[in-house]
Amino acid sequence: MIGRSDGTVSVHRLVQAVTRAETTPDGLDEAVRLLYAALPDDPSHNVAGWPRWNELLPHIDTVLAHLPRAHDNAAALYIGDRAATYRESQGQIAEAVAAFEQLLTDCGRVFGEDHPDTLAARNNLAGAYRDAGHVTEAVAAFEQLLPDRRRVLGNDHPDTAAVRDGLAAAREAMDGPDDGSAAHASNWA
């Protein structure tokens, strides 16, 4: 009912169901800890880590789905953010948006609205909106986030600059592509 082959473990569905039914909060915390330790770096750009992400995603989804609604596990929030970031980078935009929306709710509840991780969740959600083509929502989200980032982190903080960049990109997406012809014409004047 449990087998091991080529470095992977397979578990029969019945064994999985019984195990999930008997999982305690301590067991979930241990699963979160193990997943956290197994995460590859930089889910967007570390191409070598992408196969590992594909292996981990079903486990991440299962563990996160079984956490209590009002959990306060910061490592689980981090795992959820990294998994959503990986999905966004892989073009799974709808799944990423849904995950970032839930993450923002959870970060606000666990950390508070002005915590840097909550602000990061807001930034990631705004970027996912932009990538999903929901540019009106993206512009609004970035515009609401910018004064909060300035207030909490300062105008010169790199994360504040990232919001300004995100807002500019979202506004550009809203206005449509610029072929550069106006800029080239002015250079020849």
C-alpha cells in the first residue's frame, strides 16, 4: 500500500484518506515544517527548482487545505505565497490569483494590515491581477498600496519602489502597448 521507487514514495488512496482523517494539528505543523524545508529557492526564476515545485504542489495544496480556517502558521503563509508565485510564473494565473486573495486575507488576520508580509501579499495580488489581464483591479490595488508602503517602509525603500514599478506597468497595460513611435519622433526633432 506504500511503495518507493526512483526517490519518490507512492501511497494508496485509502491509506492517504485514513492518514488525513487522523491528522492532528501537530501533524499538520510537522507537514508544514517539512514542506518549508523542501522548498526550492526563487520559484519564478530558478528553473532547476521547477521539477521540485511540480512534485511539491499537490502536497502543499493538501496541507494548506487541511489547516484550520483561523490558523496562525506563518510558515504555511510563506509556503502559500511561494506556491502562488510559482503558479503565476508558470502561467497558472487564475490559481495564483485565488491563492494570493486567500493569502492576503490570512496575512491581514495573522500579522495585521501594516505588517510587511501583508503589504507584500497585497503587492503580489496586484501583480497577479495585472498578469491576469485585470488591469483596472491591478491599478486600483497598486494605488491603494503605494501610500501604505510609503508610510510603513518609507519612500526610498526597495519594496516601495517595486510598488511604483508595478503601478507603472499596470497603467501601461491599461493604456495599451506603446510602440515607441512618439519617443522616436521626438528624438529626430
